[in-house]
Amino acid sequence: MKKYTLAVALTLAGWSSFAQNVDKLIQAKDVERIIKTLSADDMQGRATFTPGIDKAATFIEGEFKKIGLEPFKGNTGYRQNFSMTHIAPLKSNVSVNGTIVPAEHVAIAAGASFDWSNNADVQVVKIGAEQNFQQEYRNYMRSGKKTLLLIDPHFEAFFKRLQAYIGRGTTTFDDNAATNPQQIVMVLGTYNEVKSYEVSYQTKAEKQPLFNVAGMIKGKSKPDEYVVFAGHYDHLGIIQSAAGDSIANGADDDASGTTAMITLAKYYKQLHNNERTLIFVAFCAEEIGGYGSQYFSKQLNPDQTVAMFNIEMIGKPSKWGTNSAFITGFERSDFGEILQRNLQGTAFKFYPDPYPQQNLFYRSDNATLARLGVPAHTISTDQIDTDKYYHSVDDELSTLDVNNITATIRAIALSSRSIVAGQDTPKRIAKLEQ
């Protein structure tokens, strides 16, 4: 009994020491400084292929240097440079039933120039006011079929946002991007019957640079086992103006997650006790297809990657209130169970994803490594089904709860410690699981 009591006392003492370290080393003022910088107007919304994303990368590099991280293996600096082909739209003309459709009522998603003239291989479908526009749109985008999509004016507000987004063009790793077969033409309007249509779409393809920002702390006894902490630092940039504001600052999405990643890097560097190698990475191009994480996943051996903590949108309390967050794909491994076990004695709790219909597990930067078998999960607090600031110009620091962000970062620090120390290894996820 005395031995048991002593063991419990030592465990509690160890936990208390960790908790004190977390409270001392992870402070709200530093969290606010980082997220304020990343979401400031002078970052111009951090859109891919803009000066704003370059400025954000430079800031993150500076933070990594101050912390004292090593560059990721194979890199001489913190930037993980690569290039992709960007397909930019030049000109389009659409007519239905012999009448030209105004440009403001047209949105086209395609990987190359094309022309239609009542093509037999084009499906013509309508999305009525009673349907779920987002779900129907995603289905047709995944179908791979040439589609003329007629959208009820009921969805005008969402259509405008979508139009601005896809109007930036498409991006691909494929050098032969012009062979991309996707052709989706969306027309906003009411059409009882479509008797004829004509579409002409012209694009320009060019190589453009992209860059993740990555650093690491080598493990002491298990340097060839990796634990990844990540967040994406890109956002939407300049979008349709609302009340004079056109900058989508992306404070929650995902300056909050990037801030968490940087803060955790500083925390673990100061502790200097990680047995496994820790990799800290800010992903680019998440908003246009997750290309940064796709490239990153090819630079390390997934079988040596023990776990990935992908942090996305932790700026506001979850549906359960403060001191709580959810983990996507909770049921796919025991990652969440390990984290919760490490939080015993605290007020914080991790929950399974409450929004399964949103398919969040495969909609963020954890997805690529998860498909390769890594226990790669996203941690979030966002009430995505009701978040009125999501992908808007109102996603600013003033809408966030810095104390909530700080509490969540501290919880991740505490809950990850047994994985970082090499004591716990989450179960693998089935490779190529969909």
C-alpha cells in the first residue's frame, strides 16, 4: 500500500511539474503577439502566390530562428521550396438558349482551355432551392464529368463567394496540367429547359513557387521516430468587399493553428527533453487543395512518423464551451484516448468530431499522412456548422478568444507529452482508407 501511495504521489508530482511548465512557458501575451502579426492587414490575407504569403513565411522563419529550431532534413533553411503549375483564367463566354450569360453569373472550374457546343458528353443538371448546394457542388466536383451546373438564384450569396474563389484558377503538381480533364461550368439563373449552350474558356499555365516553413528538434534516444505539429498559414487573401473591408485576415483559419504550432515549438525547445524527433511545419496552399501537406508527406518516411498533431481553428470555444476541443477521426486510432489520458486531473477534455457530415478528417492537412497510415488527426474547436466568420472578411483577431487559444495550446502540450517522450505510440490508421 505504501509503495502504491508513493507511486501515485510521484505521478501527481510529475504532472504538477508539467502543468507548472505549461503555465509558465505558454503565455497568452505571446500567443496574442503571434496571431496578431499573422492576421494583420499588412499580410493581405496570406493568399497563395501573393506577397502576403511570402511576408507571413518570413515572419514564421524569424520565429523558428529565435526559438533555435534546426531546418528540416534536406533543407539549408526553414523554407521547404517547391513549384507547381498554376492555371489562370483569361477569358470566358457562356450562352444558354442563344442568350449570352452575364459574366457575374458564370463560374468555371477547369484545368485547361476548352470549348463546348452542345456536347454529347456534357451533363446538364440543376441545383434547386430545396437542395443542399454545398453537398451537390462537391459531388459534381468529385465526379470527373463535364458538367453544366444551373444554380437557383436562392444560392446567389454562396455562388458569389465560390465564384471569387475558383476565379483564381487551379493549381496542380502535374507538369502536363493542360491535360486536366475537369470541366465544370456553373451558371446562376432560372432555366425551365436548356435547348442549347455554347462555352468558350481560355486559360494560361505557368510555374509558380510555393513554400512550407519547417523546423525540427532532434530526438534524444529515438531520433528516427517523428512527431509532427502543424498548421496551415495560408488563407484567402483579398476577396469581395464587405462594408469597405476586402481582406480575409484568416485569424482563426488558420493563424490560430499556426500560432499554436510556433508556441509548441518554443515550449518543447525550452524543455529540451524530447526523446522522439519533433517536426514543426507551417503548410502553404491548404485553401487551394492541401498542396503544401501533400509535398511535405513525400519528404519523410510515413512508417517512421508516429503521430501528427494538425491544429486548425482553435480561436473560439467549442460547442462544449471552454476547456474543450474535438479531434477528427477520433475512432480511427487511440490517439485521442492517449491525449485524454495525459490530461487526467485537468479541466480540459478532447471529444470526437461532432460534425461527421462535414468529412473534416479528410478536409485538412492531416489527410495525406493519414492515407499513408499515420495516426494524423486535426484538433479544432470551431463550430463549423454555425461559424458566421468562416471564410469571410470578419475572421479577425477581435472575434477570437485568446485565452481559449492559450488553454488549448497548453492542453496539446500536456496531452502530447507521452508521445513526445516515446512512452506511447498511437495505433496506425489503415493505409489508403477513404
